[in-house]
Amino acid sequence: MLELDILDVAFGGKGIAKVPTEDGDFTVFVPNAITGQRVRARVSLCKRRHAEARITAVLQRASEETEVPYQAIPGAPYITLPLAEQRAFKEKVTLDVYQRIGEVENTDALYEGWIDAPSPFHYRNKMEYSFAAIGRGPDADPDADFGDGFHLGFKARGTWWAVEDLEGDSGLFDAQFEGLLSDIRSWCEASGLPAWHAPKREGFFRFLVVRKSLDADRLLVNLVTTSHGLEEFDVHDFGRRLGEALGERLAGFIHTLNDDTGERVEAREGSSKLISGVNHVIERLHGLSFEIQMKSFFQTNPLCAERLYAQVLAYAFQEPIPKADSDKTVTMDLFCGTGTIAQLLARNSSTRVVGVDLIEEAIVDARRSAERNGVDGLEFHAADVGRFLLDHPEYTGTIGTIVLDPPRSGISPKSLRKVIRLKAHRIVYVSCNPATQARDLVTLRDAGYVLQGFKLVDQFPHTSHIEAVALLEFDPSKVQKAAPKDEIAAS
């Protein structure tokens, strides 16, 4: 355990601290720290040149921090930092990533600005709370040990086994529901059944997951328990209490059984039962309607997602298109998820739109929502992106624009080479991790794709996360090197 002064913050929200040694200062990285804080942190990894440590308590705040009317939670480490300060450090560290990793020399000319979230508070449409037999209240001394009991809230900083009770509004989700959590904890504790004991991997109550439609202001609640003691639990009485507390806001109540010992909501083998109401909420983005079930893949901040998608469309349809590419008849949305971007592209374009994603459930949702919205001219495929492109060479030379929206790890080198060989005129690259996007920009540049501009999107205020949208266009005169023939054949 160390007491550290945070001297600076690197990309990804890693605070930088120095520990004096006989050989000079030793660097310690501390996630979710703020420059100027003094923290107590537990070392989780130690290497020859640096260590990583997790905060267990903030001993002294930074001078820029302010008081907020919300309970502090690990998922909003920067909520006490004014939004202007958050933007300043996010821009600084992200632009540095483009320069160092992406080898983008003229960021001043190519960076086209910052897109704020419409609302910095209560923006999330999904939240997951944990039950635990080990934990403490929110007002407990941070130096005090965790105690046995019945707890419901978020995992305490630096732990996977202990929970800090959420007693009120976190500022991220829904004030009414989070104000109800202490009552829910009491209902469950009164049943006599135990909360989950993570070290022993036993207990009954495990998770409480809630989805919210920001458009309709309705909630879908999922109580996750084990089956051990199920005969002693009156799930219908629990649902009745929820209904009385939430009234018409309660869209549906689901009970899920999860006997897996891992710390995950989704069980490899489990069952979910709709106890009351319906199994979904309806959300709207840019006039499109989406049916969101508990396991659906959907943007966590839908209001900001509208701004993100508007920028994607602006880049995708930006003029001019060279005459040689004007007759290309396909727009491709790779890693399309539930097909939101694909539907918007199809609704605003006369070209055929093809969406591809590995997750079959997401593709099922995409097809269903496209049919509900009456959007024609698109097709969805459940497949690995790299394999799909290998199996469908007929798309080569037919694509005007490709939209890429990969996971945080970015695109595998083989899949990116297959994307390049499609010879699309334009690529709109959406990224939830600018570091992996910057890495891929180097490969695209060498293949002749010139970065035209990019914007940063603050999808998740009060966290270190930042999203980016970049526009690239193909210029054959800029091709720097081609992949060897044997490498292409192998891929």
C-alpha cells in the first residue's frame, strides 16, 4: 500500500506518480486519478521500470475539484472535476496519442473539434448493481476494514469482492431508481437469504440490472440470483413492490438464475423469466425506433450517440466523390452491432447498405428494428468481419464508403488488410479507443488512405473514456507500400 501524489495523467486516465528510490524516481501508474490528488493505492502489478496501483482512498483532493450533490462511485472518478477541466485533459492526452502512435503530424489542422454530451449527468441507459456479503456504507472511513453484512451498490475501489452501498443518486443513471436502492436492499435482506459472498462463491442475491428508455422514461429491471434457496424467495412479491414504487415507469420485471461462480451477470447456463410487464423498452434515435431487451447491444448514452451518428453521416456523405468512384453502389457498415448506423445510412442514401457483425443476437436485433422502422435497401450478416470479406470477394471495387466501428481492441491486422483490398473511396472510422484507432491509421496511411479530419466525442462524462470519428479518403498517389503477395495469400 502506497500514499502517492498524482503529478500528471496519461491517456486512459492513468495517473502518474513517482516514488523515490536509490536508483532514482520509480513510476507508478494509478488509473482514475486526477492531477493534484494525494491517494492511497494498492500495488497490483510491479515491473522493472514501473508499477500499477489501484486507488483505495482519496486522501486529498486536487485544487480544481468541486463539491457535487451526488454519491461518489468508482464509475465516475472525475465527477468532481469541472467539465472544462475534463475536456482539457482528455483533449491533451488524446491528441498526444494521435501524434505518438498514429504519427499524425498536423493535428492542429486535422482536429475538427469536440462534441459534448447533451447532458453531463443522468445520461446512462443501463446500470448494473452488485449484491455482496462483504462491504461498507458510503460514509465509512476509507481506512476502515470491510465488514460482513448485506450490501447493494458498486464494487468498492480496488476490490472485486466488496461492495459499497449506494444510498442515493450517483449522477449517472436514474435518480428515482437509485433513491430506491436502500429499500430494495431492505426487501432482499428481510427474505433471510444471503447476498453473494464472492471469496466463498456462494449466496443467493447477485446482481440488479436496470435498462432505461430515455425517450419513454421507462425502466426494465432484472434481478439476478442463484437457484440455491429459490423456494424461499417470493419473486412475485418483489415484483409487486417494484411496481408500487415505480408505477407506470416500470416497463417489465425479469428474474434471472445464474449459478456460475464467475463475477458476471450473464450465465453460461442460466434462465430468465419475465415476471411482469414486457421484456423490452423502446428507445428512439434520429427518428428510428429500437426495441431494447435486457441483453441487447445498444449505445449507453443514446442522446450523445445521436450527435456521434450525425457526425458519421456528415463524413459519410461529404462531397465531392471522384467521378471514378461515383458509380459505386454499396455502402458497408462493419462491426455494425444492432445496425443503427446502417439504418441511418440506408435512410439517407440511394446505395445498398451491408451491415456485418460477429454477434448473432445483435444482427437479429438489427433486422427486427430495420423492419419495424420500414428501412429498405440494407442487409445484415452475422459473421466475423475478416471471414465475411474473404468469403465475399464480389464486393471488391463496388464500395463507395465503409464505416468501421470496431471494439476497443481495434481491427485485427488481417481484417484491416481485407478492408483495404475492398478499394473503397472513403472510410469513416468510429472508435471507442483512440489508441487502437491511431495504430490503425498508420496502416491505412501506408495503403494510401489520407486522414482528412477527426473529431472527439465525450460519450461518457466523468470518466477517462473518449470516442473518436475519423474521415479517410483513398489517394493512389499516397500508397507507400503494399503487403507482400505471400502475406496477402496467407490472409
